[in-house]
Amino acid sequence: MSYSDISTSLSPALEKVDRFAVASVLSANRGLLVDGSRIMDRLQAMAQIGRSEQGGINRIAYSSFDLEGRRYVIDLMHDAELETSIDAAGNIIGKRAGAEPGLPAILIGSHIDSVPEGGIYDGTVGVLSAIEVAQILAERKLSTRHPLEVIVFQNEEEGLFGSRAVSGDLSPSDLNLPSQSGKTIREGIEYLGGNPEKLATARRRVGEIAVYLEYHIEQGPVLESEGVDIGVVEGIVGVNRWEVTIEGFSNHAGTTPMNGRKDALIVAAKFIDAVNCIVRATPGLQVGTVGRIRVLPGAPNVIPGKVILSLDLRDLESDKIERLYQEIADEGNRIAATIGATITFKQTSVQGPALTEPRVRQLIFDAANELGLTSMMLRSGAGHDAQAIARIAPIGMIFIPSQDGISHTPREYSRRVDIINGANVYLHTLLKLDALFS
Amino acid sequence: MSYSDISTSLSPALEKVDRFAVASVLSANRGLLVDGSRIMDRLQAMAQIGRSEQGGINRIAYSSFDLEGRRYVIDLMHDAELETSIDAAGNIIGKRAGAEPGLPAILIGSHIDSVPEGGIYDGTVGVLSAIEVAQILAERKLSTRHPLEVIVFQNEEEGLFGSRAVSGDLSPSDLNLPSQSGKTIREGIEYLGGNPEKLATARRRVGEIAVYLEYHIEQGPVLESEGVDIGVVEGIVGVNRWEVTIEGFSNHAGTTPMNGRKDALIVAAKFIDAVNCIVRATPGLQVGTVGRIRVLPGAPNVIPGKVILSLDLRDLESDKIERLYQEIADEGNRIAATIGATITFKQTSVQGPALTEPRVRQLIFDAANELGLTSMMLRSGAGHDAQAIARIAPIGMIFIPSQDGISHTPREYSRRVDIINGANVYLHTLLKLDALFS
């Protein structure tokens, strides 16, 4: 696509922008590229932090590995001449001043915490590329109009806790929630060097952030199967989660006749199957998952008296999630009632769906085209920090292919060429945003 | 029932016995009773060892609470003038000499280890009553013909490890099995003061034990619902256990379409439901339970890639257990194949069914009748140490009612009067056995 094509394909919002300015940004930085080897070396260094014998990454939020990864990232920020700090919510921020006074900051970044036995790319590719973008600008002594902030949001995996604090969507009561580390969110934030008592100071208001641009692996199969280099994210699905508690009656597994049992795990089994059936039976791209289950007391010779499990529902439409939940809850109650057990649903998190800013999408397409890369629009089935920030600022997201579409496992993989392509698109989209956004 | 009724109702096996001897045992000890308050006080003392805030007993084998309970029991044995030792398998043995040289020992006892959040009666009632029987004999200076051994078998709950060592049914490789304490069986035995390297020395041969008599709470609903004081156990069901491993494929819960998943927990859910259906669909009193489940990696936002669960099948007929298992395994394979997952079954323990000795049953009936108590025959749905000892010696078991038939929970309860009744039947059955068995 030539510049004239780009020019005519600009979104209506962009048509207000001075086209001369666009042209000069394009030409001035045409030769600028990130140092791909540096990104890959740092990615390998990060891959040693929290790695288990099985090869998975266990940089669970608030674990010692999480802290170790954050220390490494702060060191990299210093290399990139960023001025680092930790906000009250425990997010790491690396700042670079802008040339034009009074402009709001452009935020770039992602997260480095992982699920248990996760992969090395999820979140980390975006964080290391954001630092690389800042470092290239520092090395080439290129200034931006806006201040630039590289941000590492804490605890993305368990519910976007860091980015929700920034968008004002984290309440003091959320601080009492447990996390997989064993710490509460409050204790976790303290562990990372944040100050939960001053949580409100981490909040940014509408207008304080010009735009948030996140770069991430797709974690799904679309780009690879379509053979496309760069994904331009249309929107991020909403993610609602519940803790589901089933109470039956615990008893001896040998002496209690089959017809005298209130086995909570039998109810849970039928419920898990029902979640799967209901989500599949509804037309659309929604997904539903039970990923965690705890059975009490949990011995082979005891009938389970209590089961606690997680329910995760995702779609681009909040209403559809609500309808699916109602159907699932009704079916859960029906199943529990058949043996006199009870089932209760406690909503543990709500992340509304978020659309990306059309002007930002267009600039990502432009940057990819300029670099000779193919691109396409797609939805994000995974939750991302950008989703939280969408409440207070325009957002954009860049995806690259994930091999076999897999993520959250040690087999997660993205090719070196794709990682570096994505970082270059990241750099050039940033420069365009800096030139065109106010 | 009068003595003449008893005399005519003696089993064929007993008819060989000298009826004059039976009559003299009956008359000589008619007034002898256990000290019921002492049993109950000690039961309350034991109820403090391993009690959680929720009120359950957590005297899990090889835990510090288990050790504490054993120390208390050893002290009680010393009060009862028993000579204590710990065999190589970690069982506690309290010995009292017999009057007649060359006779094999009569064993009485049970276990004090518990399931997680178990009750205070399971096992402990039998152990404390056995010590009480020995103490009453010591206090009244009554000698028995046979040597008497009060035995506390270690780790009953996870698979009769202590009693299986005594019966020669524990192999060196079993020592490497894990236990809920986090220790292997070997480490657990060492922790208790046993010597796993000399395991064979704990083994008893056929002929070394005249009879093993165990007293236990029913842990089921039969005696209470029939309004009967004493249960005479006909047999103990066989208990076979498997560790079932389901392997699917772990992936991101947001980006993986429903029809592209290999969710191991969906397979597990259908499997657990199938176990329940198959066991219920077969005529008879067999039971089947999935009591433990572990999901990996175990996060709300990750599709489960692997599930490990327990399968416990029980019946009085080994063949029936085998047929049920085959049906369950076939169905498990069919379910797993529908989504391309795999399922494997590893047998972790086999405890064959065991019938009690008809002569011993008869003497329990006799003792109950003498004490003015009602009695009935019933099967034991729970596994017991007597089951292991049945390989090498005649066994008998005495049951008392469990309120609501519940066990393995903090709500497990047996009435004081029933506990003391059972202990008196225990004492008098022992005296009859001593007189009549060679």
C-alpha cells in the first residue's frame, strides 16, 4: 500500500488531522528499527525467572519470582534512561519527558506476571518491546511531543488489578481478595513496594492519558491460521468471573449407601458439564471455562461435602454474558436441588468489554503497511490491561501470531521474526500517535 | 435371652467346644464392667489433639498431631501396666503376659489416625476401649490364658498400612507411596519411630495370633435405624482404589474457541458422573466414590490440561468390584476419546473383602446377650485393620451405632451409653475367646 492509499484509507476521525504532518512523520522515521536481538536476549533472561522443572513460568503475582522479574525490568528501564517509580497500586512506571509542554502522556506497556506453569511470551513480549521502544528513542536522541510512560501493570492474570487501580475501578474491599500467591491483594501490593492505603493516588483521570498502546501475543489461533503478520485489535471481550460454592454433606465413602449421599462433587461434575453444554449451544464466539476446583475434605475415602470452583464467561457483549450466566445459574440450582445440595454464585470480577479507538487501529494498519507487513482486524478473547484503561483513555492493541494458538502453557510460542515485527509496528505506531494525537 | 438359649444357639463351630468351660466363663465374670467414665474422659482428651477451628480432627497419619496422639496413648498403656514397644512398621504394641505357656497372642486394638476434618470416634473408641479392657484386667488382677496385645495400627485411613505390614501385605515399593502428610510411607514410618528397613520383622505368621478382635463405631446408619445396640460384623467389604489421570491440553480460557478445546476437567466431570451412574445402575450394596480431584494448572483463566482424581470401589465380592471397574474404565476411555484426551488408571490399593470368623461372631452375640443388649449381624462398608489381619488370623468385629450414620466429618457422633456398652461387650467377648480359643 502506497502513501496515497494510506491517505485515502484514513478513518473519518483522522481526516481532521493535518495530512502534511502525517506525511512528515512517515518519511522522517522510515529507517528507524528496534534492536531485535536485544529484545530476544532479554526475553531469554526473563524466561529463567520463575521457570519450573517442567519448563513452565511460575511468575505468579506477588511471588518471589514476580519480584525478581520486576527488579530485572526496572534495571532495563534504567538502561533505557527512563525515570522509574512504583505507584501506590504497585505498578512500575518508567517516564521520559516530552518536548511539548502541557500534553498528556502516552502510555505503553503490559504485564510480566504469569499464570501457574505459563509461557514466556504472555505480557513479557509487550513489556520488553515497550522498553526497547524507549531505549531506541533515547539512543537516537529522538524526542516525542508527549511525555512517554512505560508501564508494567501488576497482577494482570488474576483480574487486571494494577490497571484497574489506574482506571479507578479497584475498590478498597477488592484489596481483601485472596490471590494465588497466598497473599491478599493488599499484602501483594505491599510486597511489590506499593502503598494500598494510598491506592487512590495511582488513579488517572480522563484527559491525563493521551492514549494507551499495548503490544501482546495473540494467544489464539487466528493470525497463524490466516497467515497474517500483525493483528489490529477491534475490541477485548468482557470477562466475568464467579466463585461457585456447592454444599452437600461429607460422609464415609464406604458406609453411606449410594442413595443416601449428598455428594457435592457429583453436583459439581454435572454443573461443569452443563456450563460446557450451555456455552456451546448458544450461537456466537462466547467462551466459558471452569479452570479451578477445590474439593473438601478431599480424601479418596470421604464423600465430598463441599466444592468450590471458578466460572469464567467471556464475550464482546455484556448482555450475552449475563444471559449465559442466568441460564447456567438456573441449571446449577436445578442440579443441586435434585440431591438436596445447595449452590451459590459469588461474582468475583467483572471486566466489561472494551472497543479500541478507531484512529489508533488505523495508525497500526498504517505502520504495518509501511513496514511491508500484512495485517488484519480481530477480536481479543483474552482480557488485557488495555481493557481497564479503556475506561479513562483511548486504547489500541497490536497482536502477533501465537503458534498453534496456544498460551498459558509452557508450549506457548511466537517466532522471533514476528516478535521483532510487532516491536517495529509498536515503535512506528507510537511515533504516529505522538505526531497526530493531542 | 437366658444361658440355655445361648447354649442352644451356639454356632456349629462352637459345638465342638466344651460347654462346661463356656458356662464357667460366663458366671465367673458376670459382674465385671469397664470404667466407662475413664474411657469417656480419655476420648475427650484425644479430641483435643489435632482439632481444627472448624471442630474437625486432623490427626492425619505422620502429622505432628498423629505423633502427639500416639504419645498420649503410650502413656495410657503404661497406666494399664502394658509393656509398650513400636514395631518396625510403626505400630504401637502394648503387651501383657498370658498365664498358659505356648499359646499365641490375642490381639485387640484399632487406629488413632484420622481423615482431614474427621470425627473424634473413628478408631479412637476402639483403641481406648482396648486399653481400658487391659487396665480393668490389671486392676482386678485377672490373668488370661493367652498373652494379650493391645495394638494401635498406624495409617489406617490411607490404606491400612500398619496392619498390612503385620499381615505381610506391604511391599518395599509401597514405602515409596506418598501420603497426605507430605511424607512418603517410608518417611512416615521413620517419623513414628518405626524402622522401614526392617519392615519384615513386623510381620506375623499364621498361628502367631490366636484371634484379632476389633471394636469400632459403625460409621453407617444400620444400627441406629434398626434400634439395635451392638453390631456383629459379618464381613468387611473389599476396597479397591485407583488414581485416574486425564490428560487433555491446557490453553488460554479466552482465546481458545469452545470447539478447539481438550479440556481435561470436562472429561473428568463426565467421568465422575458416569462412575455414579454405573455404580447406582448395578443391583446390590456396592459403593463407588471420587473423593479427591486435582486440576492442573488450576487457574480460573486457564483451560485445565490435566486432572488427577481418586476412584474408590467397595463390595463384599471382589469379582463385582472388578466388573464395575471394567465398565467404568471402558466408559472413561470412551468419554476421553470424544475430545482426543487420554485417561489412565493406576491401581493404588487393593484390600480384598474379609469375612469374620463364625465362632467369634457367636461369642460377641453371647456377650451382648449376657449384658442384656440387643445385637444383629451386619456388613462393614468401611475398610478396617481387621481386614488385613484376616489374612493371617481369625477376626471378629464389634460395632456400635453412629448417629445419623455419619462419619469422617466433625458431626460424627456415638452416644456415651453405646460406647460403654460396646466396651463391655469387647471385654466379655475377649474373656470368652481367651477361654475357648487355643
